[in-house]
Amino acid sequence: NPETLEILGSGMQVRDFSFVADTVQALLLLADTGVPGEVYNVASGEVTSVRTLAERILHLRGLIGRTKLTCSGSSWAGDAQRWEVDISKMRALGFHPEFTLADGLRRVIEWFDTSHS
């Protein structure tokens, strides 16, 4: 429904989104240089609220002012309010995310538009 977009919860839940190409590069780096049995966090190192993510998507799709953004106020039991991880061990191995959230969203939207048109 292009007229409304409902977010579960308050929309203030925080996540650390990672573009798939960055995740693949991190996993390849770990395969080459990671220490077996060690724990590594793979993420972008940039936290974003779910509401901000939705607003960015609406903006990129040209739906600001057309689509009403609402929050349900509640989510499922156990929904984490903050997923933020330390990627310093990955950075020490030479990992540096190449894609910002904005870059990743633009690429996903372009892919979706070209493959579903």
C-alpha cells in the first residue's frame, strides 16, 4: 500500500545494517586472516534507527508526503531495541566497509527497479 507504511514498535529500535558486498568482503577476509574459534562482529559500524531507515527509503522512492509513516507501538516478544556491535577486531584485520547505508539503499532500489520492471 503506497499510502501507508507501518513500522513495528516505536521505530526507535537501532540496528547496524551492512550492505551485502561489505559482508561478503568481511567473510572472505576472515577466511584468509581470521583466527579459528575467535568471534568477529561483521557490520557497518554505523547505527541507524528503523524509523530513519524507513524515512530514507520513502525519500529515495519519492514517497515523502505521499506515504504516511506510522508506528504500531508494539513489536514481538524479545525484539531487541538496540543492535550495535563493535567491529574493531574486523578493522584490525583490514576491514573497512565501502558502502554507506545511503549507497546500499540506492543500489538495492536500482536492482529492484531493473529486475522487477
